Amino acid sequence: MLRLTKVLLAGTAVMALAACGSAEVASPGEGDFGGGTPTGPTTPTTPAPGTPAADCPAGLSNIGLVANGTLRACQLPQDIIGNLTLSVRAGTVYAIAGRTQVGVDRGIDPAAPTGSQGILTIDPGVRIFASGGSDYLIVNRGSQIFAEGTATNPIIFTSRQNIEGTTTLTSQGQWGGLVIAGRAPQANCQLTAPVTCTGQVEGTSAFYGGNTPTDNSGRIRYVQIKFSGFEISTGNELQGLTMAGVGSGTTVEFVQIHNSSDDGIEIFGGNVNLRRVVITGADDDGLDTDTGWRGGAQFGIVTQRAPNSTSRSAGFEFSSAPAATPLASRYVSQPKIANFTLVGRVAPTDAHTVAHFDTGTDATIINSVFTAAAGSVAGCLDIADADTATSQPVFQLVFMSCPVSYRPSNATRSAATFVQAPSAGNTAAGTSTLTAPTGATLTNQTLTFINGANEAAVTPVNAPAVYSFFTATTFIGAVQNAADTWYAGWSCGLSGNTNC
């Protein structure tokens, strides 16, 4: 059932609502609305299995049949104002086209909002597709998304080709992706004008940023985002999931990005925290951070794309604020990472790195595993500039097992920075015994992400003492052993399941 409530925009209607005391919906960061209480029409008679619905719910456009005529495609409005809920509906799949926005930018100040608010709620099992690179969904500042699947019934954002059954193990870049813009701080202007300055989200015309670190853009749980990413212009791309100025009041957990043509997840500023993340087959970087992100991420599996990639791929690419002198004057990124396992690709001629840090990133990485397969020339770590070395990123209980410890020509500086506390368990040339379930493959790469004997022998640092968002564990890496299956059921491409 789909329920749709439109906020009336005409002047007389707005005055009428104001007279009733109901013209305004509270903005993010000021409460948790759970998607509101939308109402709307019911669906017609349920079609027989394998046959399409006769029509679409009110407020959505009927754009015809897909999947060999078995599903009715119902397109979301390009401007979602008020409350819109998408529920599983027999014979129905949902679609977006072009720039589909939740709300109209409400500005930097939650106490003096402009624009219009939208709240999009998506129920477990819903599938939403897009047909081209310029199709993407954006949640604007002051609006919210509540996409909450379950471990056995995830929400899926994907391409039309995937709905039609024509994607392959190497398909990518078939639609834009999901973008969330919030009011949390970001580096481009945080030190000079934090109350009035905003930035523009890469790949879009949307604005982000503000001075509300706890801003709440909603909840994303048990969600797959597949075959996305699109280059709008050189250096200006959409990712699988882009979060710009997203605050710590937002929940992001149990999220998979699969086969993005650019980055899996890119974070621009903000204070959002992530937990239980799977990134498979990103053509560029798995987790990419920019412009002053000061949040944390715990429990993540990142497997890099196979050697036919069209661009450099790293598990992490952490960048910071725009260049300035001195470093102390910048609002630098301070990413905090725990219990990630990065699996480098088999690339015998590609001298890439599994983790790449530059432009003064002040990172803290604990209880993690960086590894690359034998036969490649991959390095575990690249500290790419003097500013990052000056920031002295912390690596504590990070098990590194790669053919090359660190690169490129600044290895001396990298070594001095990376091996800060060898007694704490860092190693540049350990022998990894990561294992994977039988048959778990992505293209030609064997996915090895489950701890073996060497990883199990390492005692982790107390994660909550490093960052309060983290939970305590008894192991390093993302997956303790074969019985630890937090990634199973809702994700694809792991555990022998390549049905993405």
C-alpha cells in the first residue's frame, strides 16, 4: 500500500494550514519522526503471482511494464513534499527518473527553515530502479529518509537492467545513486563562516553543510545499492551512496554498495557514523572521505574490484580539507575506523594501495585487517603527503599483510608515521590466514574476509575507549569466524551468493 500526503504550496492553503497550527513539520535534528503517519488510497485487487498490477497508486506515474511484463513500474514524483511511504505491493516495482528529490532545501539553519520538507519511508522488501546515469535520489537538507529493511528482506536500489535480469558480474554505472545532504559541519568554510556558508554536493546542484553536528536525516538499514555511480563530468561523479554534511543523528547500518562505477560510499564532511557496511566491486574507492568528515565506522568488508578496473581502486581513500597554510588552520577530516577488513584485488601489474591517505587526514584506524593477495604488487598503505604525515594518523592493532608494506617513493616518511606503536600489534609484513566460504567469488577474485588463525591470535584494543560510538569486541577485522554471519542474508556477492 502506498500512502501519499502532499503539503499544499499555494498561498491560501499555506495560510489555512498555519491557522490550524499544522503547516510545519519539525526539521531533522529536532526529533525522530519515524516517517510520520501518512495516509492515502489502497491498492486494487491483488494480481495473480507473476502478473503485473493493473495500475499504480495515486500520486505515482504508471510508466508501463518491466521484467518481461511481470511488473508494473510506478514512478515516484520528482518532488516529494510531505509524507510518502512505499510498501511492497503485488506486481509492482517503483522507479525514479532524473533528479528525484525528497523535500526542497530547507537551508542551513533548522531554527529558520526555508523550502519544503519531505519524508520518504520505504518498507522492507521494496525495490526501486532507475534507468540512466542522470537518475538519482537526493534527500535535501531538512528532509528525511526512513529506508528500513530487515536481515531477510532488504530494500534494494538498483538499475532497470538488474530488474530486467540483464546485469552481469561486471555491470556498473547504470544509474546515479543515493545522495543525502545534511546540516552538519564541513571543511570548505567551517573555519570562516560556519553559520552561513554551504557547499555544493558533488554530482548534483544540491547544497550541504551547516552548524548542526547532530543533524538527523533519518535511518538507512538493511539496504542494497547496486550498479550505480555515474560521471557527470571529469572529477564530478555520483557514487553508490553520497553523504554530504550528514549529522550524527542519522542512522546508517547494514548497507551494501555493489559494483559502483566510482566510489562505494563517499562522505563529505559531517559527523555521521556507520556500522555493518559491505562494499563490493567499486571501480574507484570503497570508502572515500573528504571535506572534514568527523565520524566513525565499525564493522566493514571492502573487496576491491578485479584488475579490469578503469580507474585506480583503493579500499580507503581518505582526504581532508582544501590546501591551506598552516595545517593547523584547516578543519581537517578525522575519520575513526574499527573492525574493517580490506581485501585488495589481484593485480600483478597495478601498483595500487589498499589504503590511501592524503591532504592532511588525521585518521584513527584500530582493530582492522589490510590484505592483498599473493601475486599482486599491491601495497597495504600509502601516506601520500607531508601534511598527513604531520597529522600522525594512528594505526593500532591493524594487521597488514600485502606484497608491499607501503608505497610510493615517500616510504621513509610513511614508515615513520605508520609504525607508531609496533608493540601494539601493527605489522607491515604479516602472513594473513583469512578464509572465505567455498565458492564465494566476485569476478575472478576470491573473497577472503573471515579471520583465520593469525588474525584470531591478535588481542584487540578497547574500541569504546577510542570512540564512544564503537562497541567492544574480542577480535580484529570485520568477521570473527565462520559463525559470525552479520553480512549474510541481506547482502549479495558474499557467502557464495553472487546473485546480485
